[in-house]
Amino acid sequence: MMESSTTPDDSGNDLKTAGAMAAIGGVMSTVTKSWEGSKGQEVLSSVSSSIPESTKEYIENAKSRLFNVAYIRSPKVFFGIGEERPFFMEREMALLGSRLKHNFSYFYLNYFIMTSILFLLTLFISPGALIGIAVLGVSWGAVIRATASGSMKLGGVEVSQKQASIVMSIISVVVLFYILSHVFWWTLATSGFFTGTHAFLRDASMHKDEEDKVEMSGEVLDEDEAFLGEAEELA
């Protein structure tokens, strides 16, 4: 009979991760219900309406341009499948600089997706970080529920929903920085290594977007006309 290779520590980590994920699911449900019953949506609507239309259009255009799914390169293009030499070391510094610039601008969405996947994978194998996020979500739900009427009393002092949200935002930044610092640095180091290696070695000069192509102008001569022109110049 074959013995299972699962150790008690692995089982404990799996239970912690499953418990943390279940807690996050419950927290998200609680926060959603509390948010719907509070004035948070009204605050966001008023903030959104105060933004000039020109600024909104600029943000929308930038978002549609930067996060256009058409700029996500397929695995065939990303890895150069079927190409003769998709990866090689470029020794000319000028050409290497052009390669890095082109790859970072051409594959930036692929690099972003890869970094996001690495971040999520690192987060899922960190039960402590998941539990911290769950506790933070519970805290946000409690604050939203307590200030659903527009304010709450804390030690005899009336605190508005806006003030409570500002304080919770500051606390959230500090807590997230603390519990996600190792996840962030590990993701940054790992994704930086893979991204840098790909951008350094991948020769994708044959792949260009429409805005990178140079339009040719002038009269195009066929081979006979070009040959006759060169013969006249030699004569």
C-alpha cells in the first residue's frame, strides 16, 4: 500500500488557508450589505459629480488606451513560438536599449498580468495575510454599519461618517503595509526577475502595433523602372 505524503503541518496550513478564504467570503458579504444600507454610495455619487467632465473623459481615454485587451499579447507572440530565434543575447548596447524599450512598451500588459498572478499566488499561500485582510474587512463593515445614519458616538464624541472613513483608511494603509510587506517584496522580486529576463532576451522587433509602423510616402517604382533608373545614372 502507498502511504500518503501529506504531513500534519501541510494539513494545518490547508485548513488555515481554507478558513481564511471562508472568512473573507463572509466579510465581503457583510461589507456589501452594510455598504448598500449606508450613505457611502451617495458620497461617491457626489464626489463623482464634482469631477469636471474633461477630467473624466481624460481618465476614461487613458484607461481604455492603457488597459486595452487588444494589447494583451498571445502566448505564441510572448514566447516567440515558431520563430527562428525568439530569445538571444544582444551585445550591441544601442540595440539592447531599443529592445528593452520596445519590449516594455509592447508586452507591458502581459508583464502586469504576470505580476498580478504572482501576487495572488503568494497571497494565497500566506494564511496570516488572508486572516489580516479578513479582520480588516470586518472592521470596515462595523464602521459602515455604525455610521449608517451619518455619524456615530465614540466615547461621548460624535464622529461623522467621513471622519470615520478617513481614520479607517489610514489604519487600513498601515495594516496592509504591515501584513502585505513580505508578499509585496517577494512578488516584486520574482516578477522583476522574470520580466527583466524576458525583456532582456526576447527579440520581438518583428512585432509592432499600428502606431509603431512607419508610413511610406512617395511613388513606388517597380523593378524594371528601378533598374532602368540605375542604368541611366551609371551612363
